[in-house]
Amino acid sequence: MASTPQTLFEKVWRAHEVSPESAATPAVLYIDLHLLHEVTSPQAFALLRERGISVRRPERALATMDHSIPTLTAQVFGGAPIAIDSAARQVRELEANCAEFGVELLGLQHAQRGIVHVIGPELGLTQPGKTIVCGDSHTSTHGALGALAFGIGTTEVAHVLATQCLLQSKPRTLGVNVHGRLRPGVTAKDLILAIIGRLGIAGGTGHVIEYRGETVRGLDMEERLTVCNMSIEAGARAGMIAPDETTFDYLARRPRAPQGAAFERALDEWRRLPTDTGARFDREVDFDAAAIEPMITYGTNPGMVIPIGGSVPAHGDDPAFAQALAYMGLTPGAAIKDQPVNVVFIGSCTNARLSDLRSAAAVLRGRHVAPGITMLVVPGSQDVKRQAEAEGLHQVFLDAGAQWRESGCSMCLGMNGDLVGAGQYAISTSNRNFEGRQGKGARTLLASPVTAAASAVRGRVTDPRELT
Amino acid sequence: MEPFTTLRSRTVVLPAANIDTDQIIPARYLTTTTRTGLGGNLFADWRYDAQGAPRADFALNRPEAQGCSILVAGRNFGCGSSREHAPWALYDYGLRAVVSTQIADIFRSNALKNGFLPVVVDEPTSAWLIAHPGADIALDVAAGTLTLPSGAAVEFPLEAFARHCLLHGVDELGYLLARGEEITAYERRR
């Protein structure tokens, strides 16, 4: 058995089997880290309460608030009431649930609060070889450090709270091999959008993706987090990248990573995780990084994506395609470049880390957003916010006419009142362009932080390479 | 969870592919802290006009769709977010099953935990069902079959454990709690 070459995924999966899958039952899989937030946890705590069950391993759970909370400083720190009553109730309920069940909470005013998928890696809680779950589909983000991380529903949140385990059928593996060098102005966001465009939004269904090849090895940790984040937009519950020196350097001295001798011991374990030579994937696909352009979506799912210099495709008489273009107000054959936009959003678990804010600020420095443009910059965590402010990035955004907010999911899904108006075009660094995602009738164009910033300056879709 | 053995119903059809969970239940309705009461907001942005009145041209609003408990949908139903509010809303509305050629992983897992049956069929069967809204069909969980009005039965995949849970109304939490000793043994040997 030990001599059979294994993939990274298989190694992590096997190490967490309390009992393996059989013909009659799924595997019982042990979960190392459970992240919780205010929107998908209340009904899970209620289920525990109804049945008189306690949390089995509270030290393996960490809760925060990100989805429905306000990003306006007055409502977070200034004592102003949270504008949406039902969101305020979710905040209070999470506080009460965490206190009752003994789960650590990084609450609304906590210095380490942030988007759940930003703070896990940032705190050093996300580590190679761990199993990580959260009631959120973008949990795939954490796979960037070599963890097996996937989103779960609220019933499963209750399962993990009660037993620290989940019943799971073993997924298949998909190797995504990326070779060559990304060209200047082409970012990790463009890479993952290009991958989704080719796989299709259901192409990874039933699979765990491992991103491989020298292009992926050359990405820094924040770029890797962006790539793994959007695995679910190709239908894959998890995306992973083998841990290497980039991973270890990132984790060293993070507050909740192992320290000192314990870190050295962990390194010995982590170095054994990468996929063995000769290990087989159920499927493999290859990408040439040098052929990828800055990408932008034109439709109502992330697979409807084109190079920024391209034209909106025509799709015969497919009614769903026609409906998507009608919703977007776009015409087949029209260039996407120079499409006017109304709103620019830099934020979300995909692109709100320090490097994202730096790259957007580099475009905006000494420039101003075009007249009539509303621009929101929402850091991924309070820690990102502090670091950005220490570098003066917030002043660049404010001077350019953008709004600088407290951290949270914000306009990515518009639960907290940060909304795009009906019929308006938003260029957004987030992960979903579904109908109504950013507000009823809102039209979302997904792109990288530099493309979003360049488009803010001109007030229309702009190739970032024209503004350097 | 109530046992789910067989279901016979006329169908209501939403032919679009890639119906995502933001369409099934838009995010602004997720600030609830209970599982019930979401049915009124199912497909809210498709079902209601800007004034909040039902749109007569939307399939679920048509008179012939009332009382249907099987939804037929285009490929890749339930993609997107992990919100369990999606199957909760479908169930609360009165639907009990969705038939498609492909169903997203997290939605499928959530649906099964709520007695909402995800039925994946082949392309020709799906195409026929999409072309025939209101067809009277039957689902049999024990046999794993969908029976068309012609009497032809089409098999759909269902894992043994999921089938067992549906047929007996068993929820997985009880099963996991009963494995407590094994879980403790695992924690000790790590």
C-alpha cells in the first residue's frame, strides 16, 4: 500500500478516514478545523439545542462575522445601529450561540475579524494536510495551502459541531496543469477565470482539483488563494495546491501556526504531502499560461468569460444564453472593451488581500475615478485594513474618489445593503456574476483588481495594460 | 425527516441550464435564523415583478403548476453557493424532487439531508420531460426509478446510504453520533 503513488488529495483524505467508504456507507471523515459565520450557522446551533447535544471539540471551531454585517464604520465601531434588523439579529444570535456552546468568536469589533476565508490563512490556522470545512462554498480557498477544504450545508455544520465528522463519498481527482509564464498585466484572477471558461461551470462536478505545474509553483500565496477560491465556480467542491517553500514561508510565525520546534516538526509532515511521482488523476487538463489574456465575464455565470479584447460570443438560438445576454443588456458580437460601468467593487474572499489592494492602488495612484462612478474598496479583514492603512493605500483610494470600508463580504453578495442598482453595470473582483447576485437587476462583470481599477478611472471596461 | 418512498406528481418545468442557488433563494432572504418560511421567496426574482406581484408568465405561477411537487430543470441545477436555504425553500414551497441531467454537488448533499430528492437522468429523458410540462410521472426511491407516462422506467443513481436514509426517514446525525467510540479511537491514534 505504502508504495502506491498517491495524490496530495488521497494522502489528506486517507489520513482523516475514521472509517473508509463501503458499498453500504460513505466514509466517516474527521474534520480538523471548522469555520463558522453568522448566516449558515444559526439553524445548526438550534438543532444541537433541540437535541441537547454539546459541541464535541469546541477548540477545533472558530466563528466570525462577515456575510451580513455592515461595512460602514459608524455601524461597526461608531455605535450606530446595524441598519438591517435581521442582520443585527444574526450578529446577536451568533454571539449568544458561541457563548452557550463554548466556541471562540472573532466578533464584529474584534481586531482579527474578517472574511472567513481571508482570516483562516492570515492567522495561520489554515495549514497543509488539514481537513477544513465551513458553511460556505468558497471554503475551497484554503486548499491553496495544501489543505482539503470544502463548503458544507447547515445540517453538516451541525454534524461537525456534534461529532467533528462528516459522512462523505470520496470525490474523483482532476489535475489542472499550468505551464509557462503569465504575461505582464495578467493576474491569478485571469488565470482562474480562463480555467473556468474552459472547464465550464460544471466541469469539476464530483472532483477535487489539484492545480499543478511551474506556473502554479511560481504563484505567491495570495495568488494561490485567489485560484483555489474559485474552484467551486467550475463545480469542484475543493481545489488544492501542494505545499512548498512558498507555503512554509507564508505560515512561519503566523499567530496560530505551530511555533519553534513544533513548526519544524510540522514541516517534516508537510513535506511528505505533495503528489507522488507516478500518481494518477482521474482526469487531467493542460493550460498554457502565456496564452492567457486579462479576462472578464459578460454573462450570468463565471464560465461566460472572454479575453478583455474579445467580443461577446453568439450562441445560436440557445434560449438560456439569450436570456443571459438580455439580462446583461449586451449584444452578441459587441466588444466588451469600453462597455460603460456604474459601480466598481474591489473586495471579497477572491481578491481583497493586501496584494490585491496594492495592485489596485498602483493603478489609481495620482488618478481619479471617472465622474458618476461609485467605487467601494472593502478589505478582506481588519488586519488587511490596518496593513493597507500603514502603507497609505487607503489614502490612494480616498484621493481617487473611492469609499474605504470595514472588512466583510459586502457587495459580493449584497446581503448587508451594499448593493448595485437594477440595470447598473458593476465591474467586480468577486467570484459570482449570477443574476441578482449583487442586487436585484444588477449586471456584474467579474475581473481582476487591476482591470477593475483601470475601468474605474475610465468609467468603462479597460484593459489594465493601457494604464500602467 | 419524513420517509420518502414513492412520489407521483405532475411536473413543473424550468428549462434553463445552470439554475444557481442565488436564483433559487436570493441572498437577501438569508438573514433568517430558522429553516422554515422560505417558500414564499423561492425563485423570488423570477416569480415576482418589480411591484412584488406574481409574474403570470413564470412557470410556477401558472394555474396548471399548482400542486405539482416535481420540478424538471435544465442541466447543472443548484450550482453556486452552499446555502441549505435552497432545498429548504424548495421543500417549504411544496416541491419534493428535482429532475435534471446534472445536479451540483453541495446542493445534492443538502437536498438529501432534507428529504428532497435529486434525480439525475439521461439527456433524452430530460429533453422529453422539458418538452412535456405537466407530465404525470412517478419516482420510486427503493427501485431508483423514474416512470414516464408511457410506463417506461428510467433508472437514476442513488447511493445505498442515501436510499436507506430516505426510505426510513433516518437522519445522518443519529448515525454519526452512534459512531462516537470509533471517533474517539481515531482521535487517540492520531
